[in-house]
Amino acid sequence: MHKWTDVGIDYAHVPAPALQSALTGGGRRGEPLRAVGFDSSGGKQHFAPAFAVAMFGDTHAAAGLPARLRQSNKSLRERVIAPPDSLCILRLSALGDVSHVVPLVRTVQRHWPATRITWIVGQFESRLVGDIEGVEFIPYDKRSGWRGVSGLRRRLKGRRFDALLLMQLALRANLVSTAIRADVRVGYDRARSKEGHGLFINRRIPPCDGQHVLDALGSFLQPLGLPADEPPRWSLPVPDEAVDFARSHIPDDGQRTLVISPCASHALRNWRPERYAAVADHAIRRHGLRVVLCGGPSPAERTMGDAILAHCTEPVVDLIGKDTIKRALALLQRADLVVSPDSGPVHMANAVGTPVLGLYAATDPRRSGPYSDRRWTVDRYAAAAERFLGKGTDQLPWGRKIEVPGVMDLIETDAVIERLDAWVSDTSRP
């Protein structure tokens, strides 16, 4: 733990008002926000005042900032932190969002190779990222409630991080963050904050309208002084067992492969099984593609897979329930094209460089579509806004979901087949 003693003040432990006072509006606008944490000293709450004013616009506090973190003649929005010894990331879920954090980790590793990175991540999501080299992962059970928070506090007892990136807005994540002691606590800008998020941070990312989720998460680097505009790099590890599994089903035989990952975590984002089947049959008959179904072992995914197979007239490789997260990553890596609604596999495929034919109506692909290439995506989000909300997309809050029955029916089978044909034409070998 760093003990800031600049300008003759010991910042290590400064008593703060009770959390209840903060929750009831005890402070006045413009006063330092006091990031609440806990340690072993009888449950006392503390804060790091050197950073407490960083969230308040152009407030200047040169006299109160440690020299290590201060550059003269600059507002707090422009000051750059020196490379921290330790950095904690809190992003628990979901699978796609967790994959979006990986480029930030790679940027930190590239610019600050000596910085120790700790990532508190959901137990399920840790199966995707938990083997990234040079990162300490702490899997967290999102169903554990206060018991989980207490367990995390015990695990982190005696540790203090130079900076925390609180990259999730949900109240659960905000409360989990109370177990993490950190001097700099970076969170979302005011416009995106909700569920008391501002009470748990003392720096904010810059406000920006119309950002893709990956860009929004990448902007957490800016308050630390690192560039947020570098091309994303993932380099997700794929173990040999997963590679062998994928190769056994997608061999190097010259036949191109279409992987269909039909299920999202929200059922209202799913397309109809008979439409998936029509696309699969077309891909096989018209283009000679190998078609593979992939998905997890849940009953909903098995039901969807069975319904697709029942409507198919051509042979399809069924791997639903047979893969793991890493096996799925390997399958997506070996695929030539992936068809999927807004889901984790869309972003996993993008992370390993495989083009995605995304199916978007319930969500906006500009915000959560395949990041690197949306040429093949079928976008009916605007039509959904008009049909179900009676509004144009410019009248909706950024990120508004339209998860209502029938929304995915706006995506026509012919539209998906047209995008598939366009991809085949664009990528066919001479």
C-alpha cells in the first residue's frame, strides 16, 4: 500500500463520514466525494482525499495531490498518474463484456509491464479469461450476496491498490467494490451512472455519446493517462485440448465452415429455429459450407438445437452441450463465419478474428455489435424502435434494449441469406 505524504499530510487513513450520510445526500455538490472502503480496524471507513475532487469537472486541487500524481498547470481532467504498482479491475459479467475488457488489459501490460494486475471476475466468465498471463484472477460468485463481499474482503485484507477500475454499473458490483481498498477509483461518467455508482468512485471516464461498449470500457484508461484509441488486441489463450477438439470437428480439409450459435442469454434476442434451419440448408446446398451448431448444456439451448435440427433437410454437425467455453472459442477461431444474435459468442468470435453475421433487432449493433466488422450484420433495431416504441433511434437513450416478444421476427430469412451470399462472394478465392 502506498502512503501518500506529500505536502506534509499523511493520506493513508483519514476518517470519512459514515456511508449512510453519503447515501442520504449528506455532502453538498462540489465537495469531495469520499470513496468508502473497509479495513480491519473495527470496520472504520476511510478515503483518499488526494483524488476525491477528480470527478468534479475542472476543479483544481494542486495543493492536495501527491507530487507523484501531479503535473502543474493542468486541471484534474488532464493530470496523468504515474505507472501504478498495482491495478484492480472489477468487471464481473457478462461474457461479451468481459471479452471487451481484455484489450484494456493488453494495453496496460504493453505500457506498464511492471504493474501488477488483479481482476475480480464472475466465476463463469473466468473460464474465458482466467488463464491470461500476468494477471491475478479472483473468481467471484455473483449469487453469493453479502457472504461473497465478506469473503472477498477477507481475501484482500491488508492489500491496497493504487487504482481500481469499477467497470460495472450494477448495484451488486458497486457493493462488491466496497471490499476493495484503492486510492484512485475510476468509474463511469455522470450520464451513464446509475444505482448509486457515483458513491463508490472518485474519478470518472470522459462523457461520450454513441460509444460501442468496447470503446466505453477502453476509456477507463484515460483517467490513468494511457491511450484509449489504440487498436484492440485480445490474444486470448486457447489450450491444446480445445484446439484438438475443434480440429476434430472442423478439420483442415478445404471445406469452409459456418458456425451457428443460436442462443443469447436473453431469450427475446433469439431468432426462430426454422429460420436458422433455412439459412443452414442454403449454406450447404448453395455454397457447400459445413454447418456446425454450438452452444452450452442448458435445457434452453438443447431445445433450440433440437428444433433447428428438426427443420433442417441437410446434415448439420451438432455440438450443442459438448463444448466448454474454451472449446467454443477454438471452434469460433476455426470457423470461417459465425451466425449469432447479440450474445457472448459474437464478441468471442470477433476477438479471435472470425467475421460475424450478427442478428440484431432487440439491441443496437452500433453499441453491442461485432466490433471489428459489421458489414455482414442484419440490423433491424431502427425498425424495432418504430414498431414497438413508436420512436426513431435518435429519440431513444443510447443502449436502450427493445426486448419484447416478436422483435426478432423483424429479421427476415431472406435478409440473412443475402448477407451470407454477400460474404461468400466477397471472400471466395479466385
